Amino acid sequence: MEDDLKKEVEKKVPNAGGFMIPGTSLLNKTGSWRTFKPIVTDKCTGCGICATYCPENAIEIKEVDGKRRAVIDYDYCKGCLICMNVCPFKAIKKVIE
Ligand code: SF4
Ligand code: SF4
């Protein structure tokens, strides 16, 4: 799919190789940028505030062991720690990768 998209863009915009292709954020896994890794702890209430602020849309609120909580997709989490800073319950801690 990524190759098809690149070919299509190159056809329409020759020499566009140096530019980011718009609308492909799901193809650009940002997890490798991370220095700090946010970890959701048991204090999480599943309120969803962190998910609203995450710039990578990497947090989903899911039911885990019968309790709603934030689940982070580490393929896309870039480690900015906005989630940790906005959590009113101090439920996210950081570790160094
Ligand atoms: S803001 Fe905090 S308590 Fe609310 S879902 Fe996120 S981690 Fe859990
Ligand atoms: S560290 Fe940043 S990118 Fe990762 S889940 Fe938190 S807000 Fe999203």
C-alpha cells in the first residue's frame, strides 16, 4: 500500500521524494523516536483526558480486566509525555528506554 501511494505521488508530483506524503500518518510509525516511555499504572480511571491530548492519537480507552483504562500503542507513541503531564490522577509514569 505504501509503495502504491509513493508511486502515485511521484507520478503526480515528480521529484517529491524529499517531502512527507500527506495523509500517511498511519504509515509513519513514530515509536522509534522515543527516549522516554509512558507507562499507565493502576491509578488510571479511564477518564480519557490523555487520549484527547495525545498528538499521535496513540492512546485508546479500553476495558482491561473489567476496568476502563488507557492503553498506549507504542508503535506510534513518540514519548512526548503530554499524556503524563495532563493526567489529573498522576496515573502515568515515565521510564527511560
Ligand atoms: S488521563 Fe490519566 S486517569 Fe485519565 S485515562 Fe489517561 S492515564 Fe487514565
Ligand atoms: S507520550 Fe506523547 S505520543 Fe506517547 S502516548 Fe503520551 S501523549 Fe501520546
